[in-house]
Amino acid sequence: MPQELIHSEYSEIMQKSYIDYAMSVIVQRALPDVRDGLKPVQRRTLYDMYELGIRWNGPYRKSARIVGDTMGKYHPHGDSSIYDALVVMAQDFKKELPLVDGHGNFGSIEGDGAAAMRYTEARLAKITQEAFLADLDKDVVDFVPNFDETEKEPSILPVRIPNILINGAEGIAVGMATSIPTHNPGEVIDLMIAYMKNPDMSTKQAMQYVKGPDFPTGGIVTNKDELEEIYSTGQGKIKLRGRVITEPGRAGHTKVVVTEIPYTMIGSGIGKFLSDTAALQENHLTNDISDISNQSSKEGIRIVIDLKKGADVDNFINLLYKKTKLEDTFGVNMLCVCDGRPETLGLVPIIRHNVEFQYEINRRKYTTLLNKEREKKEIQEGLIKACDCIDLIIEILRGSKDRKMACDCLVNGNTEGIKFRKKTSEKAAKTLLFTQKQADAILDMRLYRLIGLEIDALRADYDETMKNIANYTDILENRESMKKTIIADLRKLKKEFAAPRKTTIDNVAEAVIVEKPVEETDQVVLIDRFGYARGVDTATYERNKEAADSESRRVIFCKNTDKLIIFTDTGNADTLKVLDLPLGKFRDKGEPVDNVSNFDGSKERALFLGSISEIVGKEMYFITKRGMIKKVAGDEFLSSRKTIAATKFKDDDELVAVGILDPDSTIEIKTEKRHKKKLSAADFPLKHKTAIGNIGISLKKGDFVKEAGFVKL
């Protein structure tokens, strides 16, 4: 066969392929559909459980069985993604209405992972069976082929409540992400009913029903006034706080107890909160903490912080809000798949799409039910008619050679070949004219149906069928009747599954920390040869002066409000607060300088370590390996930053010596090849810290400055 070569730009092929890939991830994996609020993996998992008959009131089945069946039939993307989706749908601390009833270890709010799928079991939750899957047998949604076209799966589940709002959603696609908060089921159902009665409602009117998010973890939403804008645009930031109470402790102490956490703290956030709270004490932001304990259990969150006697409780709680994740933001981006494409929707548009979906699935449901009732009516009419002339039918059956002959007589009145006892019977048989379905039902009818009570029951069933036909026809032809039907269903679901709101919605002022003034005292900082620093008061130093001077690499006299500064061979000046160093007894262990500053002892060498107050008002000298020298005013190193550039030099240079300049002394420079040079402070001008400096000593090839210092200190 002749082959045709198609020439195309490689960039065009890559662009098209990437767009196809991106849209596949967006629509078929990462984003939920606005109608059922489910991602494909969630939808397929729930449908597979439905197909396997794992009902809410039946036995649990192994999660591995569910995952394997889902992967083999509907979702060929790996078992971990399916099991992760199953686990999340079973976690009541992540979902407002869990869709799966899990049995076993399905993880915890503190970040513990679920057990392996071979150990856990699951079944459908009652809400899932009744509100998500109940009408699948009534042709309410389209079924599409699975990945290998060996099975059929629903393109959407016939969810009867706005699940996308109730359970929220999180997902990262290509170039976009969704983040929808959870909401109270009762409020969302009320809003749906209200919208059906008033389709022209505004966001403000809608928020009379849905006050705001309702997170499974409770907490407090603190920016109530901003919610209307968020729900109008579908984007914004919700400010969350954990709920804190106080309890009396022993001997007049107070306990600060966290009983609810922000939704964003689920998982490892609790452990980080505990470490961040402990760090408040370690970093001297507070001295009020005496103990921290996590007493959380299955009954709920309980993190207890014991405060010292006389602590300012309100100020400490504000400190928790400001310095830890006890106050956090939840980024809202209500992005979902709408009409086959990603779209960011506000509160009212989401409800509108869900209401339209309800009308669609109810139209298909009642059309199916009406057709079934009409079929039933046809058969019931045939059976009633047959009961009225049962003797004639028995005569036809006794006189026929086979079923086909009897059926042909009942349907077409063909009596040829049938033996009748009376000529009148043959004449009457020709006028029966049942339909094919009626004839089949008559032939399949059992004799006990001829009992008088059974005939009465048959007539009662027929009357019920006629009522159903009238009811279904009214629902399909009258939109108002369908609306009432949908509202009645919604109210039943609300009555059974609604729960009180957990999250409080309010306007709360920003937390303000009142920093207590630190009482200024004299202090001595001792730095040992291993780089550990600690502070002692002057009286302790005087008592241990001899040992302190002999064991310490550096002894610095300063105030507790002072800062220490470290000049390194890389040209940086790192600062740290004296308050960040432990203050205690002489033999107490110190803190590595690396831990409380940006200084890295493994990569750089400290050339000078002293207090800021030491160098203020003085002049500093800097001497580099290439023989450059300069002096800089110590005041230039006053900065609020932890690290600044102390000097400037070429890439192949480094600092060799830094110190406080003594105007009455002479600096002596020594090189590797034993050359020396002496300079007085007047020999070089005052420079800025950003300057390179002047040539302090001329070096021959291969020579460099080895050390420098004062001849007289």
C-alpha cells in the first residue's frame, strides 16, 4: 500500500499532546463533577461496591477485594489511588457525610495512615445507598463503556443532594486546582429547596440558608463579612481558628485547652502545632508554659497547655493564634467540571446545576416508572378479563395441541385445530383478542390466582396501578408537581441525615499580642571550644571566674537585651539575640550557636564573636587573604536582619582577620612566605562595609596572608 508522509512541526505535536493530556487529567481524574461532586475514582469505587452488593446493612467486605475489582473493571490507574479514595470517603474528620462505612484502621485526625487494604473492610454508607445509588436501575443516567469496553459504568451517579458542597473537594490538575470547603447537609438541602421556590435568588439571599462552611473538625470562621464575596466569585480565603477554652488547674494555675482545630490542621498539623507551641517557650516568646500534653482520643480533640501561676491567659491564647497554625486560612477555589469543561462557580450557580440535574434524573426516573406501570396495567387488564371468562380459556387450553396454538387463539382468535365442546365456545374464543403480553401472562398464570381473594387482590393492584399512572403522568407533565416531589424527597433526606452545625461563623478581631517588656540585666555569655553558648548572671560568673575563663573560648559581658554578632571568613555577619541563649547555672549545657543563628560552623569559620554593644561607636578592621585591608564604623552593622554582608571582596578571596580597631595599636600582617608588615590605624581610610578596601600588603605570586592582629591589644 502506498504510504503518505505527513510533515509537522515537533512543537505543534508536543503542544497538542500536552493539551490532550492536561484535559484528560482535569476532566477524568482530578476535578469533581458539579452534579454528583465526585471524581471518577470515587464514582467508580462506589459503583463497584454497589455492583458487588456491599450494602450498608450487610456484611463488610475486604478493602482489597473492592480495590481489585474496581481496578480490574473500571479504573486501571493503580491500586493506591483507589484505596486512598476509599479511605478518604470513610474518614468522618474529612467528610461531612462519609460515603463509605469503614471497619478497621482507616487513619486518624492526627495524621496516622490507614492500615493496608488487606487488613481493612468496608461497605456502603446508608446515605450513599439511599441518595447516591438508589435509582440506578431506573435509567436515570447514561451508562458508558469502561476502559476495555467489557463492562458498562455510569457516566455520573444520580446523587439527590448537592454533594459537592456537603463533602467539598480537593484536587490538583494540570495548571489548576480545586479547593471546596465542606458544608452542613441540612443547610445545603434547605438552600436547594429555597432555590427551587425562588430561582432568581442572590448570593446574599442564599446565605440566609448556608451561613458558611461547616467543617467536620468544628472551629471558628472569623471573617464572616468576606464570605458573601467568596461565595459570589467562588474564590477567596476563609480565616479559621481552633476553639480554645480555659479550665482551672491546681494551686491557682490555668489550663488552656484546644477542643477543636482548624480543618487545615488535619494530619501532621497537630504534631507541628505541639512543636510550635513548645518552641514559643524555647524562643523566649513566652515563659508561661509549664507543660503540654495531647489528650486527644476517639471522643475528640483535647490538647492541654498548663500555664504557670499568674500568666496572662488571654495574651497567651492570642500568641497561639499568631505564632502557630491554630489560626490559619483555607483557600477557596470552587473549580469543578461543568458541562464537560472546568469552571469556577459561586454558591448559587452550583445549586442551579444541581437543581437542573434533579429535574433531569427525576424526569428519566418517572418516565421509566410510568412505562413499567403501563406494562403492568396491560397485563393486569388481561388477567382480570381472563378471570371473567376463565371457563372458556380452560376449554381453549384443553383443546389446544401446544402452547403456540393456544396463544394464537388468545391473541388472534384463530380456533383452527382446537377442539371445543360447544360451538358457542368456539365463537366466543374468536372474540377474545388479548395482546401478546396478556396472553403470555394468562398462560403463565397459576391456578391459585383463581381463588376469590386473589381476584380481589388483582383488582386492588389494578386500581393502585391506575393511581400510579395518573400520579407519574402528572409529575412528568406538570413541573410544579415534579418540584413538590423533589422537595418531599429532599425533606426526607434532611430529616434522616442532617446534623447540627459544628463550625461557628462570626466576625472576630485579629489577635493582638501584648509583649511584656524585658527587664534589662547584666549578663555574661560563655562560649566553649565546641561552639556551645550559654548565659549566666554576673554573680554566677564571679563565683566561677577562674573555671569560666579557662574553659571558655570567649567570655562576653553584655546586657540580656543585647545581640551577639559573628563575623565569618565568608564575609557575612550573623546576629543572634542573647535572649535566645539558655540562662541558668554555670554547669548547665549551652545551645549550639548554629541552632540560634544563621552561622554554619561546618561551612564557615568564625573570626570574631562579640556583642553589638561592643562594636557600636568603634571601628572594625577587615583583612583578606589577598592582602586587602579596610576599616569600617561598627554602627554600620546595626541591622534587624539575622545575616548581612559585612564586607565585599573578589570571588577568590576570603577574610583572614576581623577585630575592633585600637587607634593606639599597630596591626601586624604575616604571610605564608613569612613576610611581615605593620600598619597603624591612620594608614588606611574609613570605608563603608560594601567597599573592597585598600591594598594592605603587596604579595608575590603564590603568597597569601596567613594571619594578622594587633602588636598591642
